[in-house]
Amino acid sequence: MPGSDPVKRTTLRSQIADALREEVIAGRLPAGRQFTVKEIAEQYGVSATPVREALLDLCSQGLLDVELHKAYRVREFSYADFRDMVEARTLIVEGMFRRSAERALLSATPESLGSVRRRAEEAGRAALAGDLDILIGYDLRFWREMAGLVGNPYISDFLDRVRVQSWVFTVPLLRRLDDLRGRLWHRHTELVEAVAGRDVARAQRIIVEYNAHTLALVDGLSGAAAGGGAGRSPGSPAEGPASA
């Protein structure tokens, strides 16, 4: 069939990019890890071309850096980077609620709202159980679908990019805790109900509390890893439930 080869190549490229993205988010390809196109091609049993294209896609998403001699390195994010990510995603979500929530809800179908609720419930259950690997997938899907209600793909894509980078930074820190039950943010369903009820003020309060908890836990873990304080934000609680 004419054009079948490009379709297959594009599909393979996206499959490799998705697989490597999951490895980076989960911390199985840790920050600072260096590798070549040849290594990845041999690992997946494919040619170099789709691997090179997939790695460039991950570079454009801010997850990899290109090194000399055709090597790639998993990007290392700092605590300051993480605080900037939280600020960026907060501005996106607050703006989304303030300017677009009502319009989105008026056009949202019962099916789309139901899907967001299901993602919220699944993410909440995983968070309460302390199952980080399950939570990451559901949390990212939840926020993609929540942003998707607005109907602006630029907002959805940018929020997803920042949230992925947030997880890349926080996952190695969270894995240092022996038991994550009761430590991970699990109020996804409350946020959905606030948005569905067009209670923008309540939704914004939930986001503020969410970010305060996140920064508090990450601040504590970063400080412990460095052997000292990591610059706790004034007024933040010393410890609390959090997720990326």
C-alpha cells in the first residue's frame, strides 16, 4: 500500500519514544545516565533511524540532552527547576480554571466528564495505597483529560510536559521512602467535583493546598539528601501528603 512504510516508521518511532519516556519517568533510566543510539537500537532490536528520531522527540520534550560524539544523557533537574515547574503548572491550571472552565464544562459531554472522574478515582486509590508506579500513569492521564476539557491542545500539551518533568525530578526522591501510604496527594476526585460544580474558588484552593504539600515533602527529601535545608518556602508545612 502506498505510504505504508512511513506510517510504520512513525509508529515505531512513537512506540520507542513512549517506552523510553516511561523508563525516564519511572527512574529506570536515571538522571545523568548516558547512552548512544546504537545501545538503544540493540536493546529494542530495531534500526538506528527510528531510535534517533525517538531520542530527538524526547530532547524536544526536555527529558534528554544531546552530548558530544552522538551520545544522549537523561536531563538532570535541580530543586530550583522543580520549584519553577510547580509555579509554571500552577499558572496554567489557575488560568485554565479562571478563563476556560465554564466554557469547557458547557461543551463537555457526560462521557468526557465521566472519564475524568474515573481517572481521578484510579489515581486517588493508587495514591492512598502508596503505589507510585500505578499513580504516575493515572495521574498523568487525569491531568491530560482535565486539561483536555478546555479544548485547547496547546494548554494540554504544555501542562503534560511540565508534569512529566515534575515526576522525573520527584520520583527518585519519593523512592527513598519505605512506605508512601498517606504521603501522596489523593484529592483528584475532590478537584473534579469542584470543577464539575463550577466552584472555581474551591478548585483553586485545592490546587494551592496540593502545591504546598508537594513542595513541603520534596523540600524535606531534598534537604535530607543534601544533608541540610533546601530552602523551605515560608509558611509551608514541614511535611504532608504530596505527589508530583
